[in-house]
Amino acid sequence: MAARARRRWCSPATRGVCFNASYAELWRNGYTGAIGAGPAAIQQAKTWGSQASLLVQTILGSHTNRAALTAAEFDRIVTWVDLNAVYYPSYASNYPDNAGGRSPLTFTQLSQLAGYTGKNVSDANSVKNVGELISFDRPEKSPCLSGFTGVNYTNALALIRAGQAALVAKPREDMTNCTLQSAIDIWRENKYQNRLNRERMNLAAIAAGGKAYDSQGLLAVANQFPEGIDGVSARVRGSVLFTASNETARVSIAWGTVDAGETLALWQHRQDVGVRGPGAFTNILSGLLPGQPVYFRIFATNSQGLVSSHTSLLFDTRSLIDLDGDGMADNWETTCFGGTNAHLGGPNDDWDGDGLSNLDEYRSGTSPTDPASGLKITIFQQAGSRRYRLEWTSATNCAYALYYSTNLASWLAVTNGIPAAPPANALEVPAGAADRLFFRVGGTHLER
């Protein structure tokens, strides 16, 4: 009868000295093999954990009032048992100096309570023999008070209520409103979170092809090669790869004709991008000079400090601007045709009717408005035994390629990337084994 009364008083969820009543009952009745740890000795296979668990066997067996568990719910229980049926979700403790590191009552208070009740309320063997003896949720229902009246009852109840008040003021780790209050636990948790965030930052940097160093704060950025480069601007691309707690950062682009590295103050120019959270961004870098090399690097700063992308990228601005994207410089079109939209001034048109398109004339450095100006082979003569000498008109800022064919249908390169040597380039080539060869020359405009 007394045992049944105790079980009635301590409801399953009621919190005792270190655990709740239902957890203590699982241990007391052998459904779990240990509280807080497994056996020290090496065990044979299937003699420990869920394979040997009475709780798992009971769940799988036939018994009254059996609860229907989903596969996921059953897996959670089995995993919990395999982890030695842990009770607390955290190693942290708000009562590190008390019994088990969990009791809201001090050792002195527990000793006093044992004196008033005659029961060793904190002894593990007592709990295992008779169940949980204290209820901090309902102090007056604590089994250790059963049969007591008078001063001892009053004093014992006052101690248990003091434990109840302590848990209200400082919840422990089996309570949903628990917050860390121990300085050492706060330090450990911050250290763990810092390492976890650093791992996340490193993974984000690796995924983006960037870099992150242990010496920097929890803030990482990266730059990518720009797009839309013309003579005076470029669209720079970058990313805020990681910020601690998704904190925003003030981002800027440093640029100049020399690479000033990771020291922001040494860069010739700086352009503010604004406050950014994690993610990619683009920004127009303006005020550039045509035909110049440009180094740039992304910088960001927030509470973690100042970091950069750790690598600078280099690009060259275009000397010749082609806003209409037809492959011909706008100022060349204006000089030759009076504008970029002139009649017969398109890339595939032939303004002067000499058989060469305007784009071909631009590439080869000849005049598109002069029929006599064109990329032509002007000399073709024998230069020894089965060798020939070729000359063609040449212009600055161009490179040339020489092609040959045996049938005027398919062409193969003899050589390419031949630098211009105005006013004419010359080249000797072998005749080869063919009875008949045709040659032609092509040009590339080098100035961008």
C-alpha cells in the first residue's frame, strides 16, 4: 500500500533530486541499465544497449495498454537506449556544486532533510529500492514526508519548497526554460559555438573557392572575376560567405593600378558597397581609365573585425569602348561612318564595296571607306627549292594568321599570332607535297 501511495504522489513528470520520477522508475525496475553511463568493462555483442533492453523488449512484446509507435518513434527510443538512456540533453549544470551536479538542494540541505525524515533522499540505492523520494513540483506530495507530522514534517517540507523555489529562480537542464548560468558552462558553450561557426565558415569558403584563416574573425568574403568590362567601368562580383549569427557587414571594394594586399589604407581607391548580409552581390566600379590594369579586393567589417577576400583579382579595362556590342570600337565607327548606327555601317556590311566586311576591315586595321585599302597578299614568289615568300599589308594593333588550302573549300592554319610589322609583314613557307596550294591571311584587332 505504501509503495502504491508513493507512486500516486510522484507523478511521472515530477522532478526529484536529480531526475524525474518516471526516469527513476525505468532504472529502478531494470528497463534501463544505467543512469548516466554504461558498463566500464568490455561487453560481448548484444549484451548491452537496445539488444538487451527490457524496455525495448516490453515495447515489442504483447502487453495491455500498448501504445502504437511509428517507426520513427521506435527508432528514437532505440537510439536513446543505445546512448545509455541519457536523461539530460546537456553536459552543462546550473548546480555544479550540489549532488549529482543537478540537485537544487545543497549537500547540507539534503543532510538536514535526511535527518528530519529518516530517509537518505539523495542516495542512489534508496531511489533504486523505493523510487523517487522528493517531488519539487508538488513538495507536499513527496514520498519522504509520508507518515510525518509536527516540526520534522514542517522543516522537511520547508527544505523541499526551498528546492522548488531554487528551480524557479534557476531552472536546471531538464526544464524547458533553462538558461546557462554557470560561468564555466557559458565559456564552454561559447567555445563550442565559436568552433562550430568557424567550421561552417570554412566550409562556405571552400564551396565558393575562397579562403578563410584561423586568425580572422567569424566573417568571410570572396571576390569573383568582374563582368561588363569597358573602358571606364566594370561590374564587380563578390559574396559575403559567412557572418556569425547572420550579422550584417559593411562591404567595400578597394581598387587601384597596383595590388595593395590586405591593408585597406594602402589601396589607391575605395568604393562603398553598403551593409550586406550573407550572399552574393554586384557593384559597378566606375571612374576607371581606358586601357589600364585594375586590381581589386573585397573588404568587409562588423563586430568580428575587418577581413578581406585574401586574394586580389586583376583585369584590364578596354582601350576601345563598344557599347553597341557589334565587335567594332564605337569611336572607330564614328570616325569611319559618322556614328554607330550609320547605314551600311554594320559589322556585316561592306561600306566601300571592296569585298571585305566592315568587321573584317576593323580586325585587319584597314580602312572600311577606301576600296583600295584592304588586307591583301601583295607578294607571292619562290624563295628557294619548294619554298615561297609571302608579303601582306600590315597595320598597328593587329596580329595575323596565315592559312592554306588545296581546294579553296577547307582551310588550315600555317601559323597564327604573327605580330604586325607595318607597313608589311613577310613570311616564308614550305610548298609541301601538294601540286597546288592556295594561301590567305586573316587579321585580329589587338587593342581592346
